[in-house]
Amino acid sequence: MSDLPYAPAMGQIGPTSDFNASGAFFMARSAVANPAKTQSNIPQFTNEQDLEAYREMLLIRRFEEKAGQMYGMGLIGGFCHLYIGQEAVAVGLQSGLDGDKDSVITGYRDHGHMLAYGIDPKVIMAELTGRGAGISRGKGGSMHMFSTEKKFYGGHGIVGAQVSLGTGLAFAHKYREDGGVAMAYFGDGASNQGQVYESFNMAELWKLPIIYVIENNQYAMGTSVNRSSSEDQLYKRGESFRIPGIQVDGMDVLACRGAAEEALAWVRAGKGPIILEMKTYRYRGHSMSDPAKYRSREEVQSVRDKSDPIEAVKRELEALGVKEDDLKPLEQEIRKIVNESADFAEQTPEPDPSELYTDVLVETY
């Protein structure tokens, strides 16, 4: 496959990541190459970049923990899908995007992607509580948030629907010749939806600038990917469409950033779509109503102990001489931001009833 340093269906970035019977990740640095060259593709962050990654992931973690608390208090209605455990994926990938021209679209587990794209936590939390100051004016809730200003196109409640829409975003980028790339996230469960493969076919035929990101958190609701997918190496799903795929350790923010750089170089060169399978893990249930009895506490704790993305960056910072006391002001700042967001979301008024009649048809963006 010419100069992509990872052959289709053979690529791998970061530690080889898989689960043993206890749910632990095996972690071993590796490099996989085509005959042309060998490249580990793990970038080196500066202290400042490590701190920024730590800050962004910690913000997502604390925000989601607060959202879970507020849901339990009855302040958030409907569904609420938390991103706890998967923070490295959105932070690592989206740190490589150009916010002025690249677009992002995802499914219903969308809070983390919005925070990683720099959207104000207050308007996200206010949307969760259905307030008029929310980013979708209280009408979208947890699953249907949207910001054309930030080029974030949802938040979609229908499993896999965003993949077709993301392909449309990529078509728009190519048609307008604006240099933008679409990044479309979906899960291991959605990877079995038919519209995903219709989108793959179109994207490869027309060489559309899109990165398909499969966030493989190991469970489609309560069903293990190994039970629901005849081909559970999801980075191979584009083979029949000649779309290259790379499997990435989604618990390693550096590996995620490296994957973003590789994928963006491929797509911006006009070579068409690419698939990234991010091997990750969600600590909470599928949604707040899911007790997650289909897996053991020991499995979850094992992943937390051995593979937590935030703790991994914290250890790297400590190895570089950053002391735990040095991180406390940052952690206090994050808690302050989250608490202020929660207060804002509780105190701001609900939407005016007239909002029912707005955005029924939007003719221009």
C-alpha cells in the first residue's frame, strides 16, 4: 500500500493491547512496518504537552464524574453515557486536528469529545440539565449536542448514523477544497451496522478526507466484541474496500497522538480514508442505567490499576521531575471549573416554550 508505514490490516501503533482473562492490558512497546521502513510512531511530548494532556484528560474525568453525580440526583434526565476510561482517545486524536478547518462527529458518548475540542464545560453541563444556556439550547440533552462554530457536528443517538453523516462532512471538505478532514467516531457495536460499509465504499471510491475512528471499548452495551463480531480485529474492517487500518492502544495518549499524525498525513495527502481502531475501555456501564453485571469488578479494577491513561501520564510527569504537589494546583483548578459548570447548569433557566418552534428547519449554516 505504497508509503503508509503500516500495511492495511497489519498496522499497529503503541503498545500491543489486549485483555487477558482478568481484564488486564498487556503492555509492550512495539513497531510494525511495511518493507519500506520501521517506525514506532510514538511521539515524545514536552513537559508542557504532557501537562496539557494530563489537564484535558483530568477535566473530562472530573466532568463525567460530576455528570454521574448529577444524574443520580435527578438533575439530568434521559440517557447519559459517560466517557470515563476512554479520555486518551479524544484528547490524543483531537490534539492533532486543526480546529479552524477539521470537523468532528461522534455518537451519543460525546461529552469528552466536546471538551477535547475546547468547548466551554458550562454550556455542555447546561445542556445535560436541559437549560436554555446549553449548547443546543436545552433541546439536545446528553446525546444530541452540536456546535457549528467549533465544527463539532454531534452527538447522535442512532447507533452508527454519524458515520454516514461524517462521510458527508468529508465530501463537503473535498467539494469546497477547504483542506479540512472529517474525523468520525463510532464504537465496536456500531461497526456492525450496514451504513458503515456503505460509507466506507463511497469514501474510498471518491478518496474522501475522513478518518474513521472505532472506539473499541470491548463491549457493545452488554455484549463483548468477541461474542458479537465474527472479525473482532476491527481495524481490518476496511480491507474489502482497500481502506488501510491501524490498531492503536487507546489507553496511551501518546500512541493516540501518533495515530492522529499518521492518519492525518495519509488523508491530507489525498489518499482517501483510513481506519483507526482504538483499543480502549469504559469503566462505567454503557449508560447510567446499566449496572454492568456482564463483567466482573476484578476485570474493571485490573484495567484501572494497570492501564489508566491519566495515571500513565502522571507517572511520566513524575519521571520528568514534576512532583505530586506541583500537580495539586492544576487539580484544584479542574475541580473549580467542574463545580462552577455544575452550579451554572443548575441555576440557569430552562428554555422558553417558544424554543419548541425554532430549528425545525435550518436552511443555512
